[in-house]
Amino acid sequence: MRSNRTPSHGFSISRRRLLGASAAGLGLAALPALPGRAEARAFSLAPGPARVKLLADPKAQAADVWAFSGSVPGPVVRARQGERLSIRLGNGLDRATTLHCHGLRLPNGMDGVPELTQAPVAPGGAFVYEFDLPDAGTYWYHPHTQTSEQVGRGLYGALIVEEKEPPKVDRELVWVMDDWRIDDAGALTAEFNHPHDISHGGRIGNLITVNGAELEDVPVRAGERIRLRLINAANGRVFGLRFEGLDPQVIAIDGHPVAPHAPEGGRVVMGPGQRRDLIVDMAGKPGDRLAVVDDYFERFTYTFATFVHEPGSALRSSPLDAPMALAANPLPEPDLAAAVTSDIVIEGGAMGGLRQAMYQGEKLSLMDLWRRHRKVWVLNGVASSGFTEDPMFKLQRGRSYRWRLKNDTAWDHPMHLHGHAFRILTRNGKPAAHRTWSDTVLLHADDEVEIAFVADNPGKWLFHCHVLEHHFGGMGTVVDVA
Ligand code: C2O
Ligand code: CU
């Protein structure tokens, strides 16, 4: 079993949970009671330089990264639905940063977008983020300043909001997935927002890690029921995981519960920013090795991880007979009959047909846009210039909105809306399976997806592609809810 740099994430927590499970009869250890209702559950996160061993090879050198409180991923921030959360960000970097809690429905001033929702936190400075947690689920945190570089260097962590009544499992694993671009010596290549990455598929790495290290064998017990919380923290990589010999059930998407179901086409596909909660019954016999294979890019299929069933006796001989379904989060249901409908067309990038675009009120040829501003992506013909531009959408607080997103490019785009969750209604003209709630919807080349939501959270929010180099290259806008 791999070692962990903090006791609060990954396998260490799972082990403790496994030990606790026999005593409590439940897979989830109870959190200590809060002293008073109004008290927030407090965490503190300190981004700064760190050295972390990414490669499994015992002879490999540690890499220079940036990390929250010295570890990649940062410490797991874990609270319970209905609680109040407080996170103190103490900036130990030599540059400004912020903390964005991805997917949480929180007050605008706590969203961590520099200039738009707060002044960036200067080196040596601090900011306290404090808010209530209406929704349970698997979320994550990351800076929203120089995002491609700061996230790409290792600044991210899991943020977990436990259900009031979690499903019964034997163990929980949190897998924060990432890919890194390293050179032969194992050091991070330092060029971020490389022009090729901006105009193509983002900064795709050549080293895949889970919880900050290469993942190989994952010891399990035959018959064991595991809740797997998957978080894609990569800058640009889409993962497509097949679980050989197992029948995983998806129970939540981007934090929000969904009717338990087998992943579409037998593969769990996750774009950057997305999360999936799975329940996996370890169906092998003692001694079996069952691979998790990533074949999203067919030519680059590789074994992502291997579940090694411990020899000896099975934990149980038939799968646990316990419900998997989670209680719904209290999300406002969009009124489709009264919804205001808009189209959002995504254009640009390499191998696209975009000729010209608006940028800061000026019409530019794509060539000038690229040469002068390094922008190459647009939403409805406009390339984003940053976080303070005029909102493309002014939404009326409390109204329902229906957006038709059309990907007129040759690339994948995980489109992320801050401060809200939306329902996915249709995909390529067909009703979307399970009408899932989500905060980040993945559009493949030429996809058309309809989403709907109630604009119930006032403030100026970002809507952007979570391929971080695409956002840098213009693919984003501001949505004003008032
Ligand atoms: Cu993960 Cu704009 O965010
Ligand atoms: Cu994109």
C-alpha cells in the first residue's frame, strides 16, 4: 500500500474507515459533534512550494510542485450537509492566489474569482471563506488565479460534503486524478499556457497520478463494497475508465445524486472539473487482479489501476444487500414552460472554421486575435478577456433559463457554471439519460446539449471551459444574476 503525505486523504483514511466499519456497522466514521449550531467547521489551507514524489519508482526524485499545506492533493476538506464551513487561505506562494470551491452553491463573495468576486490574496496575505453547505456530494477546491499554472503545478484538493445518511459501504476511497507533464529527470516542464495547448486539447500530461502519486495496485477484499469518489483535477485530460470484471454503479454526478446506474457504454467518462461517485462491489475471488483501464484515447489505452483481491477468505460471498441511492439535494427545479431560452455557440481552436471574433469591443481577425492576445476560442463570437468583462448574460434572479450549448469545434469542452447546478435535458436532440444535475457538462466535438437551471444565486458568476488553457484562450464569460 502506498504511503500518504497527510493522514487525511486517500488510503490512510480508507484504512481508518475500514477499521471503524466493523465497530460501527457502517462504512463511515461519525464526525465529532459541533460545539454550537452557528460554529463553522474550520480548515486552513496554505498554498506554497513543496517537493512531492510523483513517480512510484523508489529511486525517482521528488518533483518541485506547488501544494496546499505541503501535500498534493491538499488535505481533504470534509464536512457534513447542513453545516457551515470555514476555510482560511494563507498564501505562501510568491504570487497572488484565490480559493475556488468548485461546484458548491455558495454566496458570490466566497466564490474565489479574482477581481470578479474578491481582490486576489497577495503573497503572505490571507482570506477566510465561510459559507453554509446546502448540498451533499463530492466537490473540490483549487485556485482561480493563473489557474492553468497554479492547478497544473499541483494546487487542488478534495472537498467532501457527507450526506446526513450515507449509503452503507465497507470503505470509501477518494481518488483525485491528474496528469503531469514531466521531463526525463522527473521535473515538471515549466511552460504553462503553451500556444499549442491553448489552441488544441490543453496541457495534457505524460504522467498520470491519483492522490499525487502513480497508482498501481489497490488492495481490496473479495466481496467488499467500496464507494469511490472520483475527481478529475487535470488541466485538460478527459478520463474514460472501464472496470474489468466489475459492475460499478454511478450514484452521483458532479456531487449530485442520480438513480444508481451502470455507466453508459460501460465507461466512466470525466472531463476536467467533473466528479463521479461510484459504488463498486469487489466481485473477484481472493487473489484476482481486476484492471481499471482508461481507453478514452484509443491509441493511448493504459491500465489506470488494478484492484488486487487479497488472498485468503472473502469479506462476503455475495454482494452487500443494501440500498445505494442517495437522497436528493435541495435544488430548485427549473420551470421549463416559463424558461428563457438562449443559444451558446462554442467556436475556435485548431482545425476550426472561426475567421473573426469580438475582443474587448473590437472586431479582430482570428490571426490578430491570436497574435496580439493569444485568444483563439469564443462563445457566441466573443473571446473572453478576463474576469471583469461585461456579462454576456444578464439573468433575472429566480427565473428559469434554458441554454442550448453547441460545440462547433474539433475539441472536447467541459463547460462549467459557477454558483449553480443545472439539469442536463438533452444531448444531440435526445432526452439525456437520468436528467442529471451537474456543474460541468462535457461536450464532445459537434455535440449539442441543452441545460436548464434557476438563476437563484445573485452575483456575477463565471461560465467557462474547464480545460484551463481553453479558458485562458478566451473560452469563458460572465453571467450576472440580479
Ligand atoms: Cu473549477 Cu471556474 O472552476
Ligand atoms: Cu474547452
